Amino acid sequence: MADVAGATRAAGAAGRAATAVPVLEVSDLSASYGPVRALDGVSLTAEAGRVTAVLGANGAGKTTLLRTISGLVRSTGGRVTLDGTDITRAPVEAMVQKGMAHVPEGRGVIAELTVDENLRVGSLFRGRVGTEEFDRVYDLFPRIAERRDNPAHTLSGGERQMLVIGRALLARPKILLLDEPSLGLAPRIVAQIFGLVRRLVDEEGLSVLLVEQNARSALSVADVGVVLNLGRVVVTDEAARLAADEDLRHAYLGF
């Protein structure tokens, strides 16, 4: 996986660092499930044309963070801004219109619909979508292009993950929230998906906020890493520095 990130990230790192602007800003965000505080004053920034990886053990608050940012969980404090606009209390549909797409954990496809019909459902949030945009998704994911008329329940786990990412891309997001895209997939498929994410960032300027249990793989494609523990930010740093910090990796990342 290190090779996936290597050449393209190194070639453009200096230029991106000089021109990077915040797409998403999370300030002092908190959320609770009943008496349990799942997020406790989390702050982070996701910049244009960069992958920001959110890492930590199970129960650290990673998935809750994405769900709170996208409005699926109501925050109990703090602020979320997208391109400078406060979206903390905005409806989910409004967040999509403003340029946020969330691919939750679990590869949620509509099993009875075909691949093509699943994609068309995903396009509804952004109004009319041209044929060329569907063609672009099929070009990005040749495997699902071959199965475009097949019911989604016939797809493998990796193909379903490709489908839900492709469906999210039809919303033309400025920032893509990806929750555990590697979960349950073979290493070869994980490498393909992470490689595509890196390509979308480097070639199209997409911003990605990636939650991932597989910290080693996530850091290999990320620009910035944010480590959570018990709902709080432990450290935020460049991905390469986090990967090189043996004490931090052993304490919080499991490798």
C-alpha cells in the first residue's frame, strides 16, 4: 500500500501545502448517546485536495464523528462548517446540496435494484445528472460497469463498496466522508479502492475524510492523520510522521 501513495503524493505535496484551503472545519464538536459522551470537543480541518484519515481503536468515536458531521447524529455542542458555511444543524439533504457526500460503514446498497438503478437513486440529491457523469463512474469502476444490469445483491463485497462510492460521487461532492471502506475486503480490493481514492484527490482535487480501522493502510494513502481516543483528539499530524512514531502507533493504532 505504501507504493499507492508514494510517487503521486510526493510529487504534489509541496504545491498542495502551499495552496491548501479548508473545505471542512470541525470545531469543539461533541455528541452523546444517552449518558455516554461519544465525542468530547473534537476539532479538525479537512483541506482541499488532501486525504485526512481519522484513526483509533474501536470505540474511539470515529464513526460517530462522521455521523455527527453529516447530521445523522445530533451534536450536543460545537460547530461544523463547509466552505465557510455553518452546516451544524442543516438537514442531510442540504449538506449534500452544499457538497458533502457520506459513504457509511456497511456498503448499504438497495439489494433489489440493479447497479444502474442504485446509481440513479444516488443522483437524485443533486438534480439532473448527465449521461457523461454515469459514464465517468463506470470508467472509474469497470467491474461494476460489467454488472450494471445485475441486481445489487449479486455483487461481491468489493463490488458493493465500489458501487456505494460511485453513487456518492454522482452527488458531485467537494468532500467525501468514507467510513471503514476496507472492512471485510481482501487486501487486493482494498489496494484498488484506496488507490482510486488517492487518484481522485490528486487528479480532481477531491477532499476526503477517511475513517479506517486499518491504520497502516490508511496512513499509506493519507496526507494528514487525526488520532482519536475515547472521543477526544490525541494528536493531529502529517501522516508520514504518525506512521514513523512507534510509541504512538503502539499506544493507539495497533501496529
